[in-house]
Amino acid sequence: MSAPCAISALDRTAQAQIQARIDNKTKPQGALGQLERVALQLALIQQSERLSLPSPTLLVFAGDHGVAAEGVSIAPAAVTRQMVLNFLAGGAAINCFCRTLGWQLKVVDAGILEPIEDPRLILRRLGAGTANLAQTAAMSPAQCQQGLQWGGEVARREIAAGAGLLAFGEMGIANTTAATALLAALTDLPVGDCIGRGTGISDAQLAHKQALIEQAVARVAGQTDPQALLAELGGFELVQICGAILAAAEARVPMLIDGFIVSAAALVACRMAPACRDYMLFSHGSAEPGHARLLAAMEAEPLLDLGLRLGEGTGAALALPLLQAAVSFYNDMASFESAGVTV
Ligand SMILES: Cc1cc2ncn([C@H]3O[C@H](COP(=O)(O)O)[C@@H](O)[C@H]3O)c2cc1C
Ligand SMILES: O=C(O)c1cccnc1
């Protein structure tokens, strides 16, 4: 087991005081809705008079999936690499949102099929794509362990460079199949309750996808160790996101959790080290039906509901201004006393 034991739950000693400060702002109590919950969580994480979110950094991890050969996506596996090139060229949705909203964007090759030579790409290749999880373990325990470590290192490097907020994105054709298998295996929910159309597959593809996931979940029946399930059913990008989440929590850095895929990695992290949940904020509800199950399993309430089903970290990117708004009202909004407002 590699779960860092240094992850501590939030110190809630100051919670009543923080809540009183929020309640004393010049507004009816609770009127800033979910932003008040965000401010409280950030204040508990940062334990500081003034909150800040310096150098928000979004790490996109890319990896290929052996199960893609089964035709469970609208696209072939080669599209993973093509999209990584698109990220590097600045042309994907996540590039647009990061540019518009002020995120630093970094791309990690966690194990796509064919390598790309580009100095801007962070190379942490665990292999040339995983094995087909319907037939066999997606990766070895050693690859999984290495991936957790590498993901952690990538996150720690950004934190050391000043990132005060992390978010994660992913690119990996067929990774909704892996994420669905993880969700079903970790929660014991029927695969039919966890599955969706990912990129938008046909009815026939959906039926095949379901049969493959059921086969994979049956193959690991009785296994409850989250890290073992991650190796059996995960993906190289999912493992490294899980490692990055554990490292961010250990460093007490807040993180924005994106949609279905990143949430599956987050659930694995929560099962490995439950305290890491305290450092997570959830950007949006994905249109992928299983996302509601993942959010429920983590007792998470997402901030946005935009019908997104893209991944790449796009939902997390879009939620940054909401966190910044929570920080600004917490820091700068007048209290009833200071503004002389009497209710
Ligand atoms: C052009 C294109 C760009 C994407 N950007 C993110 N995804 C998303 O779709 C994939 C998961 O869905 P599935 O399991 O159905 O393959 C992941 O790569 C995810 O990031 C994309 C998918 C495509 C085709
Ligand atoms: O919510 C997501 O992360 C998602 C949904 C569909 C396809 N790719 C990603």
C-alpha cells in the first residue's frame, strides 16, 4: 500500500469563528449559497485571515487504454495522441478555458500509445497504453505504484513552484469504460447504474461496453483493496491523477475535481486515504450518468450544472472564478459592524 499516511483531516477548531465571519457579512444569512460553503472549506484548509489562490495550475494527464480496441468509444485510440498534440498546439477546449480564466496548463504523457517528442510535454510514461481490462489486469501492481508516485511528484513540483490550487484533467480514449468499472467495483452498484455513452456511442456499442465492464468487474470480484482495483481496472492517467490528488491533500492544497473520469480517480484516492476528501471541491455535474453516483459516494455537491461531458479538466477550469469570488467576499466584503448596516 502506498497511501501517504501524512494526510490529515481538516482542523475544524476555528469552524464556528469562520462561519460567524461569513454570517456577519452584509447579506442575509446563507444568501451567497454554495459560495459560503466554498469559503468555509478554503478557510479551513488555509487557516488564514486572508484567503488566496495563487498560480492555479491544471494538470492534464493522458493515457491510452487497451479496451479501446473493443470499439467502446466513438473514436479510435489514435485520437488520444492527436488530442495531446492539440493540447500542445493550444487548440483544445481546455486550452481556450485556461487562457481565458488564468490557469497554468501542463500536459503529462502518462502512457499514450506512441510517444511525442516535445519539451513542453511532461514525460511520465508507464507504458504504451494499458492492457484490455475486460480480459486481464490493466497494469501491473508495480506500474500502479510507480504511477501513484509519479503523479504525486508532478503535483508536488507545481506546489513547490507556487501553485495554491490544483485541478486535474484527462485525455484517454475509452477511459469512461475504465472509470465505470472502477465505480462499479468500488461501490458494488450494478454496472447498468454506472454506465453511460461517454463520447456518445450507439446502443450496440453501449451494450458491448456494458458486457465488457461486467466481465471486468466479475474478474475482480472479492477484491476490495482500492489500489489493487486501480491496477486491475484503471488507466495510466487515472493512476497518476490519483497520486496527484493524494499529494495535494498531503500538502493541504485545495483542488478542483472535474467530471466523471477525474471523480473516479478521486473516489479511489478517498478509499485509500479518506481525509483527502477535505481538500476537494467539485466543479460540476457531468452529463455522464454515473457521475451522480460518484458524487454521492463522496457526498459531494458540484458547483455547476452545464451539461458538460468532455473531460480534459474543462469543468474544473470553468469553476475557478467561483472560487475566486468566494475568496474575494471572504476577504473583502464588509461586516454589519464595519459598514454600519443594522438588520
Ligand atoms: C475529439 C475528442 C476530444 C476529447 N476530449 C476529451 N475527451 C473525452 O472523451 C474520452 C472518454 O470518452 P470515451 O470513453 O467514450 O472514449 C476521454 O478522452 C475524455 O477526455 C475527448 C474525446 C474525443 C473523441
Ligand atoms: O465527465 C467527464 O469527465 C467525461 C464524460 C464523457 C466523456 N469524457 C469525459
